[in-house]
Amino acid sequence: MITHCNAGGLATGGYGTALGVFYAAQEAGKNIRVFADETRPLLQGARLTAWELQTRGIEVTLMCEGAAATVLRQGQVDAVVTGADRIAGNGDTANKIGTYPLAVMAREHGVPFYIAAPSSTFDPHTADGAGIVVEERAEEEVLGFGGHPVAPLGISAYNPAFDVTPAELIAGFVTELGVLRPPFSQSLQPAIATSLAKSRGS
């Protein structure tokens, strides 16, 4: 399996979301191996995800996200599972930058791409990904790391924090309500309703 960024207890609390899928597989007696993307430029995968999986005794292999296409093509991956920061009403999903190309590569190689997220991540007020505003972070995060420059002085950097993965690239959403599969126009309605009820304090 492949995961991107961090969606374990350090990011979400408790069991986590995407990492919770791996923990459940482990508890079910399955022998799994996870490729964890570094997740540049802040390296959440290297610093957080790899540590969490190792601590739980899950075999984890760290890789640059640029290597994902290679392991997918080699047939080393059965599924891709990531978390989500926000899910629009049609299933378009915002997550850490680099998620969208990973979903494209998974589709190209016939590997299912799943999002693991609680119903609270579904945004009942945003119809589709076009309504999700993507934050752009400081250039310094790309131009340097740990206070040390890694690029030529005087150049600029593009540093979006997230990207949006179109719903058609997603095989299903793993939620506390079960796995929601296409057609999302129907299957996402319970999660959206639950999210709306929670936002109203019901």
C-alpha cells in the first residue's frame, strides 16, 4: 500500500484515519507493507507517518513521492490510502499537495485509490472541488529546510499546501459509516447529512 502525508494519531488523534486502515488490517492478521511518501516540502511522511507505522510494528518503506509511479508499475502496491482535509459534496477531495498526482498514477496502473476520513470532513456547503480554496504557504519552505538554503538565492518558489483530487479518481471513502463507493451522488448523502447535523450541534 501507499500513503501520503500524515493521517495517523499525531495529525488526527486516536486511531487516525488513513493509518487506522493499516492498523485494522494488522489487527485482522494481515501482513502488510506500506510505502510512505516523504511528503515534501515539510516531510510529514518522513517525520511522522514512518515513525507511527514503525512504532505499531508495520513494515514501512520511505520513498520520495516521485518514486510512486515506479512501485505502482512494478506491481508492488495493492491500494493507495490517504486522508483528507476537506471533501466536497460531489466527492472532490482536498488533501496535502501531491495527493492528486498519486491518484492519477494509481488510476493509470489499475490500483484503487481510497480516502479515509470521518463524516466531519465532508463539507455540505461546497458542491465540488472548484469551491475549495487552496492555501499557498511561504516560499521559504521550498527554498530551504531547517534554516538552511537548498536552492539558488534570488529564485521564487510555488508552494501550495494542498491539491484537489477529482472524485472520478477515487474508488471509495472509508468512513465511520462504512465504505462509500460510486456513484457518490447517492452514497455520500449519509456522510454529508451527518456532517451537517454535527455542524448544527445536533
